[in-house]
Amino acid sequence: MFESNIDNGVEVQCHCYLQHFTFFISGLTLMGCTTCRDKHARFKQKLGRCKQCMWQLTALSLFSWLVWGWRYREQPTSVESITLIFAASAFSALLLTHFVVALHRYLKKKA
């Protein structure tokens, strides 16, 4: 697991850990459709197409806001609370963007 190199020492070990972690993460595919997994597709081409992505964002958004309301509503200026607000806002904003683009594509297709 570790590559030993007397010159680099810790740097080589950290690099080896990073390689294993990157390989592990690249093996996980969270996105279900081929548009989302395509590495050459642009970000705006991916929006509003994958229902699995939208369901994941819905679950993450709801869970984040529920946890914030249950746990951090009384102390909104703590670091944990602000971090959770940023994460929940990002999930919600991306979900809203997906919905707007999906609605735009639906209306464009009907016309």
C-alpha cells in the first residue's frame, strides 16, 4: 500500500493514499443516465434530464433543511449551522435549476 522512497518520504505515502482514494471514488457512479456520466458533456447539457439526479437532490435538500431546522435553528450563527445552510442552499438551488431547465425543455418540445 505504501511506496517507500527515502527522498520523498511522507509525500509519496500521501500520494499513494490519494491514488487509492481517487480510484475508490471513481468506481462509484452516482449518476444513472449516460448524459450525466459523459465526461465530454457540458454542464448545461446535463441539467433537467436525469430524474435520478433530481430525486437525489430532492432527498439531500429535504434532509439538510430538516436537520438544520431540528438541530441548528436556535443557534443560526454557529459554524455548523452556517455550513449546513450553505450546503442545503446549494442543493436547493441546483434542484431549482434542474426544474427550471426541465420545464423549459418540456415547453419548448410542446411548441
